Amino acid sequence: MSIIKLLSKKPERILFTTPSHGQKSPYLPNLEGYYNWDYSEIEGFDNLADPSGAILMAQGRASDCFGAKNTFFLTGGATLGILAAMKSVIQEGDRVLVARNCHKSVYNGLVVTCARVDWLMPETNDYFGIYGEINPEEVENNLKLNQYKALIITSPTYEGVNSDIESISKICRQYGVYLIVDEAHGALYNFSDKLPKTALEQGADFVINSLHKNAGAPNQCALLHVSNRIRDDFEWRQVQRAINLFNTSSPSYPLLACIEAAVTYLHSKEGKKAIDDLINNIEHFKKDLRKEGWEFYDNENSDPTKILIKRPDVSGLELSEKLFREFHIEDEMASDVCALYLCGIGTTKAKLDRLKNAIKKVKLTKQTQEPKVSFQPFPFVKMLPFEAFYKDYAFVSKENAILKVSSEMIVPYPPGIGILYPGEAIQEWHLDYLGDDAGVIK
């Protein structure tokens, strides 16, 4: 039995249960189909907190598909998967090594686990103004110096940069350290030989995929995988307990059905062809625009579904603004250096052609020199995340903020990577980043 088949068999009963809308929308007729599948854990349905029926079977099929020991369906996004993976293995006082370019949800995980964190800076790419790979040598240097419970990294990054997970996982295994990989943007990797290897294939212990980033599912659909290679003394049921700790007690059956449908489609011949067609269309898109002087972050280890585009003589911010204003095209993220256009199952050739033609037509100001790129300094940690969370705070002027301990996050979104976290000292770079609008700082 699948989740979709279960929901398709509309129960022949009169329900006095939650949700009380009776599977009909009183005010959103266009969402009637969604309401028709929106049930709670009624008699005969499965329970996401302790699955034993359709959900358990669907998760089992997904784990077989991805080559995992266990796969868990998440209706709270990749954030839920990151929190659950961390809570599964990290206890109060444990030391963890975290790449600085991780999503802010990892910081939240540091708060709830009461962990001691050391930060690991990724390599940088000055030409595109983005963070690069995590250096395996740097990982090993850190693991030699301290006893860590876990290493947490993001691969691929928002811009499609992949780290050498295979080398990193071997190092972690040598030192008895759990490897948690936020692979939210790599949900398609498992389904095409034209894409990089998955973190699971390369030996990570926990891997989180977000199915709404590029795999065609709605927001909040995600997967958490536990590797077959995880050490023998790990109790996988701890993951379910951790998920239940953070998850809603009213999970969405329509979202669960979408997760099942997404995995089934991606694993099919039709799905694999759609991914290959997407990659081919993007390759033609890039080839055509390279003739016009445009450049792309594109190498043998990058994610080809990410279009990170730049030209040395124009501003990425101006490109973003004019494409939006004149052609109604919205990018995922832009900087002075470049602009990022995310692609996925829903990105058709026609859509790419509209973007390509707009880029060819748009008139941009010629720059005499490329913008300067600066990356955040190494954090000056004064308090651990869980300590800072409960501290009282005061507001100070920008002029008096230097070396004060921050009580708030500074997290540009997208991509959700922290510039400054609570418990860290405010440095001159942070104030320059905030600009003149930051008159008062918490």
C-alpha cells in the first residue's frame, strides 16, 4: 500500500475529527483537491511519528532507492532533518565542528543540543564572490587537535559547489566522528549519471535532501537519510525520536503524498529523462550565452542545474534588477559580482529561452573595474550558542558596538548563511556590511 493509494480510497465514514473542514474548502475552491486528501491519523491511516503501514512502506521504498539504511519523510523541510540529525548524535557538552557556510538551522541545532562549536571556514572563490569547497586537509587538521562528536557541512552549496565528501568521510571515520551533510540542494544527484555522486554514496552518515529546491515537490517536503555505513553502535530509532521532538503532531498527508510521488517520479524512466533533458537544455543555454561574453561557475565537480552567471564588466545586481523590472524574471539571489538562477524539474526549455533572450536584450551599464569581494572574518566566539540564547540584552549605537557580544543573528536570506550569530563579538567588518542603516544594534 502506498500513501497515494491510501488517500485515494476516500474513507466511507462520517468524521468528527481534526481537521474539521470535512475535506472541503469553505473559502479556497482552487485548492479543493488538497483539502480532499487532508486527513489526520484516523483509523486505518498511518502515523508519521511511529509508522507501521503505508508511510513505513513508502519510506522503505525511498531508502532502497537512495541506498540508505533508513529514510525518513519530513514535512517540516530540510531544517527538520538537520535538527533531528544533530539531536540524534549530539549531547550536551559535545564538541562539534561546523562549516561556517552552513544554513542557519545548524546554528539552531547548536542551541537545542547545547553543543560546543568550533567553526571551519570553507575555501573562497574571489572571482565569483562565493564560498568554495571544504578542504579535507583542514578537516583532518582540526580533528587531530580536538575530540569532536560530529562534523556538519553543506554540499552542494547554494551556488552548486560540491566538496570532496568521499575524502572527508574517510577522515571522519578514522577519527570516530559522525558526518552530517546538508545536501538540500542535491536531491537530484541520485537520479542521473550527469550529476555528482550523492553524499550517501561517498560515505556520509546523515544526509538531508530538500525536495522542493529542485525536485518538483512543494515547500516543506524533505528527506533525512541514515547511511548503511553508520557505525554499528548507533541506534537508528533515536532519529525517529529526534524527529518527533521537533515535528508537528499534525503532519500533512498531502505533503507526505507529494514526497512519495516525487521520489517515485525521479526514480522512473520518465523522471530520469526529465533530469537529463534539463541538464542538456542548461548546457545549450550556457553555450549560447558564452558567445555573448557571459561566464558561468561550471566545473567537473559543480552542480550543472545551478546557473551562476556573471560578466566582468557588469553588475550582477543591475542584471537582477533590470530582468525583474523589464522582463518579470526573478532570480534566486544576486550580488555585485553575479546572479543565481535555480533550475529544477519545473524548468522547461521555453523558460530557459525566455531567460536567455532577456539577458541578450537587456542593456546594462559597463563597469570599468570588477567589484571588490570580501568574506566574513573568522568568528570571535565569546559565548556558546545555547548560552547566548538565554542572555539578557541591551541596545547600543553602532559606534559603541565594536567587540560587544551580539544577541541577534545577521542572516542574509537567501542563502540563509549567518554573518554574525548570538554569542559572537561584533567586528568592524560586520558594521561595514550592515552599512549606514544599522544605527542601533541589539
